[in-house]
Amino acid sequence: MSSPLPMNSTIAKFRTKLSSISQGDVCKVLAFLGLALFMIYVFIFSPPNYQPSDLLTTLKQNFPIINTSPSSTSPSHTDPPTNASHIMFSIVGSMNTWKYKRYYSESWWRPNVTRGHVFFERPPSAEFLPWSDSSAPFRVNEDITGFAVYPRIKWPDQVRIFRTVMESFREGDKDTRWFVMTDDDTIIFVDNLVKTLRKYDHNKHWYIGMNSECVKSNFDFSFDMAFGGAGYALSYPLAALVAKRLDGCIERYPYLRVSDQMLFFCLSDLGFTITHEMGFHQIDLRGDASGYLSYHPQTPLLSLHHIDLINPIYPNMDRPAAIRHLMKAGAVDQSRLLQQTICYHRPLNWTFSMSWGYSAHIYEAIMARNYLKRPLETFAPFERTHAPVFMFNTRWGVLDNPCEAPHVLYFESIERDGEDRIVTTYLRKWARNLPPCAFYGNHSAESISKIRVFSSAKLPLEAGGAECCDVRMLDVNVTEVNYRPCYSGEVMA
């Protein structure tokens, strides 16, 4: 009988066998064992009536992942379309200025239709009680002076505004899909906002807004930050997540001086970025904004902010009257409000640029649409700075050129005719005081004092769509413009 092998010899042989196994073989064995354990877990711990096709669902249930980059904007087909009742508005206000700013929110608030609140730093004073039904119901922001972080907060009022996101979320319910934050000096166009938010799946994480018109404002804060004055929208899941993490954001950034930046930093830290909607307008402008409003981008008008920092948007009116006048047109057809439509009267070489519900411009020259999309620089930036000033191209220094300066008419009235058409009328308020454009034949448009515009009452303008139009001269003073769908391949030039 042979004697047993020494222990050292056995260990040596085992090591030799291990060294002969490749790294790839080890990985294969580990992968197989891992897969086997996973399948045992799935089939033993899965719910009754489990089907193999439910594997992906099981993965999602047991290993949830927050998708910070929604792959699709389309809303769920199982939910009814978003309407105004699905939106919770949060209007940031101050008792110090409510007397002068209340008419902004009252111009668009719809009692028993729109939902939400205006948030104040303190309870309303006696002059505002009983509270008007024309205004959104009020809430008083929570007192933050007892917070441990309070001594480190540099701008307490901005933290109050920032925490409105959380306080508004607490006011929501299972029917709330969107939280829209805005200021008390902002005009919201509710119908257009509803249609815009309807494009997005409210079950996903969305941060929707727009930055400033001015380069400096964006440089100072961020080009990827939604400016709260213009308004921004948070989907319910994202608002819920922010509400949980909000006070932690304040702990990290107690030194920030703007509430919008606090939210932007908080969302960035959570992995979310902005989705831009160009219909939100911060209006970081001063002076005469007519050149901006008359050449609105090809997207639905969603908001206008800082109305009290620019001239009244219609001549011979104060600001409240001018806003009410704009809302008359918006009450009939928000889809076309401020949308630019261009057409030509070739016999006289005239170009008509219509900003529906706001203004009508006549040029004594044939002007291409790609050029007329640029706003006329009738306005100044919020702060003086070096070029480039604006986030868009403008037409600057042309208002003394007879071939480039328009004859301007403003929206006067709106009605329906007997043919299911909406009729808007635009009147001249002053003379252009320039000679005719000689290059295009000296055909002066100075005599045109009224333009009547006909658009469809049945067919709203699709978001991002464009219409064409035809011009008919009734006499030397009155012109009619008829909106119509553009022909296939029609060129506006």
C-alpha cells in the first residue's frame, strides 16, 4: 500500500489546476451562477400568474430607476388630455406691491376654472378684505426664521419664494399634473399653456420654461435656467421630488440671491435639465416693446412678464387698460395671438406683416419673411451692456429709412361675422412722417388708416404653424387681409 501524499504535494497540485483555468472561464462561471440566482429570485418571489413577458416589469418594480432625460414627450394614451383643472398655479406676490400689481393676475385668472394660490409674506391688510373673487385665493408663506440654516441665509425673501414650490405641492391633489410658478406681475395665457403642456407626458420629470431675452441676464445666472417671472412648469413627479429635497438645497446654497437659481441648482444636482418653450417671456426690456411684440417667434404665446417696466403696449392707454385690450383678442382666439402672418400686394410693392390681436405693419417694399422675423429694435435692454445684447437678431437703425420703416396700425376691435370668421380691425394712430420708398416706386401707404383682418373661427392655428394671406384694397383708406392656409411650397419673399 502506498503511503498518503504529503499535504504540501496536494496543495501544490490544486494550485497547478487553478492556474490552468483562464480568466475568461472564471467570468463565464460567475456569469452563469449570477443568472441562475437571478432566475430563481424572479420565479420564486414573483407575483401569482407571472408570465415570462413580465420580466421587464419585474425588473422595473424591484430595481426602480429615475429617468432624468425623458425619451418621449408624448403623453400617456390612457389619460384624458390635460385641461386647465390639471394645472396648479402658484403666483408669488408681496403685500407691499399687491395694490399696483393685482390687475395683472386678475386679467387671466378664471374663478372656478383655474386652480392655485397667490402666496404672500404676510396676511393681507384690511384694505384687501374681504378677499376679491377676481383674484386667486391667497396663502401666507411659512415662517422660516426658526430654521437652523436661517442665520446663514443671505436673501430670506428669495428663500420664501423658493419654498413656494414645496408649499404649492402640498396644496395639490391626485388630479394635479403640473405646477406652474409665476410672479404677480405676469400675464398667463391659459388656453395656450394647456395646449403646450398637453404635448408632454406629465408622468415623467419635466422642467419647462425659458431664459431671458438679454445675454447679460443669462450670463449672470444661467443660459439653462428658467426665469420665474416668465413662468415655468414642473410635472407632478418632478415637483414631488423637489419638495422632498428642497430644504436640503437651501442648506447647500444659503447664499444665492435669486429663487430661480436656487431651483435651477437643486434640479441640476438631481440630474434634470430645462426644456425650453419660447412662448414664455421674461421681458427683460425697457421702453417701447412694440417692435418685439409685433414679431413674436413662431410658437404659442404663453406669458408676458415685467409689463410695468415697459411702456403700455397699446398707445393712448394705461397699463391695466392695455392688458385688458389684449385679453379681448385672447378671449376669442389665443392660438393666433401675436402670431406673425406675412403677405404682399404686388401691384404697389407693399408687404403686410400682421401680429394678430396686436398690430399691423405695412412696408413700402417687398420684404422676405426671413428678414421680417427679426424684431424691430424699438426697445432697450434691462441693463446697458456691451454687444451682443439680445438673444436674437434685431433690425436696428432702420426706423428713419422709408423702405425699411413700417406704417404701424394697432388692434382696435374684434367681432365675428356671419361666415364663421373672426374679424379684427387695426387703426393708424399717427403718421409715419417719412417720404415714400423711391426704390420700389414711390407708392406711399400713408393714406391707409384701417385694416380689417379675416381669420377662421373654426380652425385654430396649430402650434408652430404658419398661415398665409391675401390683400384686397377696398379704397385708398381701407384694406382687407384674408388669412388662408399656405399653398404647398409657397414662398413668402
